[in-house]
Amino acid sequence: MRFAWLCGCVMGVAPMASADPLTFAEALGRASAEAPSVLARRADTEAARLLIKPAGELPDPQLALGVQNLPVTGPDRLELNRDFMTMQSVGVMQEVPNGEKREARVLKATADAGTARAALDVARLEARLEAARWWIEAYYGVEELRVLETVLRELDGLVEATTASLSAGSGSADAALAARLEASRIADRMTDTRLRIAAARAELERWVGPLGTDDIGPAAPSFDIQPNMLRLHLEHHVAVALALAEIAQARAGVDLARADRNSDWSWEVMYQKREPAFSDMVSFGVRFSLPLFQSSRQSPTIDARQAELRRAQADRDGVLRQHRAHLETMLADYAATRERLDRLSAVQLPLARQRQAVAEAGQAAGTASLADTINARTAVLEIDLQRFALERQLTQLGATLTIEHGETMS
């Protein structure tokens, strides 16, 4: 088999490999690793990390070249070697920001890197949530399509039976028309379901990459939802972590603004060449910045950075409240959906199937019409589809609660 496969590759016709279905866990893993938004945030994180070390370095030194005391009038005008005061100079200058400023720059770059990492976690969460959403939509769409196909086959059998009865002169035209009408309605619903499956697969590919002909499956995930544990994990939500990183970033901005109140300095050394008849010279010096007008320069900047810090702190409180409200709403929705699904499965669906059995028995005994049987079967179908909708909604809620708040899938 391996030899045949290699030969096929050499000939350019490798045999088709049987693809396993894309599982729920695989979809989430591919989304968190390969989604374009995740790759973009990962690049941001790497860029921010690489900027930490340069943030504490001194500025590049400067090379200074010049001519000093060059005559511009008289017989020695623009001559470099006539006047004893004319000098050609070359020197080096180095600016040295104060130590507090350099330290603040490192802290600011570190805070920027922390914010980038938190943004990467948020992007991963979004990718996992979207992959989960569209995987579940595609999976339940396929399951719903199977139910519709089964019902359509049953109705096609009824259509054939009624058509044969009409041809034999013993059937009811109304029953034949009712069967055909219901079969057409089921076919329309199948078309709509196929469209929803195609849309879900297209959206899923946005987050996990090309699916090709891979199926979705083999089974829907189940979740162990424990409300109290989810509430405990709320403060560790990645959006809250991002808000905390932005607070650290704003606080580093305040420290950097305060460092501007301290004086910076620089030094320079210069070699000056004169005519051979005169001595060459060396100059050196030190310069200091004078932050004398802090009330109109540094202080407003510090106040602005402190206002940004207060905004970041308020945003963090807002994010926490938002996600707490969202969590409680989802938990209530999950409990209500669970209750509705249990009631439908335990009461409504068994009663509808009993009613269908009674109608089929009545038709066989001649006490009920084919239309009664079709209506009873349609009622079962509607409840089955409602059950699928509730299961899909419950799975979506369970996935969102689990992925966002850290519970473990069962």
C-alpha cells in the first residue's frame, strides 16, 4: 500500500485519503491557533515583546562635523588654511535621559506587551466562540436534514400508495393531493436547511480554515455547567484581564510623564584641527535640560495621563459588570432552555407519537383518513424539529458558558 501510494505521488495522482469528521475540540483548537485575527494579535504580541529591551537603551550617539571661525570677508574669505582661528572639527555627542525616565520607558514597554498578550487571549476567545457557534449550527443542521429526509421518504411512500389506489379506482384524490402537498413542504424545508448548513460551513471556514469535504461530527459536545464555579471564574475572564492590562499601561504612562519633570543631560567631545603652524584643540562639555516651566508643560501632561488611568479603571469596572450581567442572563437562559427541552422530551413528544400511532391504526381500520395520519406525522415532525432547535440552543449556551468562563467539557 505504501509503495502504491508513493508511485501515485510520483505520477501526480496520489490516492484520496479518507478524511475523519472535524470534531468540536479540533475546530476550537484550529481556531485558537490559525484564525487570522489570532495570527494578527500574535504578531502584535511579538512586536511588543521585542520593543521592551530597546526602551531602556540610550539614544544613538551623534557624529558632529563642522568648520569653525571660517572667514567670510576680506582676502582670506572662505579659505580654510589662512586664519589661525579657522578650525575643522569632528566630535561625538551622547544624550542621556535621566534614570527614572529610562526605567519608566521599560515599564511602559512591558505594560504594552502585557496589553498585547491580553488582546491575543481575547482574540483566541473570540475565535473559539465563533468556531463553536458555527460548528454547532452545521452539526445540528445535518441532524435536522436527516430527520427531514426520513419524513420525506415516508411521504413519498404515501404518495406512491395513494397514486396506485387512485389508478385502481379505490383511493381518495384529496388524500393524494394532501400527501403531495406535505412532501413539497418538506422538500422546501430541506432546501432551507441545506442553505443554513452551507452558510454555517462557510462561516466555520472563516475561523478554522478550509474544510473541503470533511464532515462535522461525530457527536455534539456536552457540558457540565456549574453556576457557582462559573461565577468564581468571572474575574479571570480574558476581557477583564485585558482591562487590567490597560490599567497597568495607563499607570506606566503616568510614571513616564512624571519622569519628564527630572532633568536630562548630554555630553560631547570634539577634536578641532587647525593650520599646521598652530596647535590642534579638543573641546568637551556637558549639557542639562532645565524643566523650569512645569506648570505649563509637564504638569498638564501628567494630569492627562492620570485622567487616562481613571478612565481605564472605570472601564475595568464596566467590563466586570457587563460580563457579570451577561453570565447571569446566560445561566437563566440555560436553565429555562433545559426545562423546556425536558418537558418537550418527556411530555409533548411521547403524546405526539401516541397520536400518530392512533391515527395510523385508525387508517388501517378504516376509521381515519390518510389526511389524519399526515397531520399526526407532521405534528411529530414539528416537535422533533423544535427539539433540535432547543438542543442546538442548549449546546450553544453550554459552549459559550464553558469557553468564556473556564468550565470543563464532559
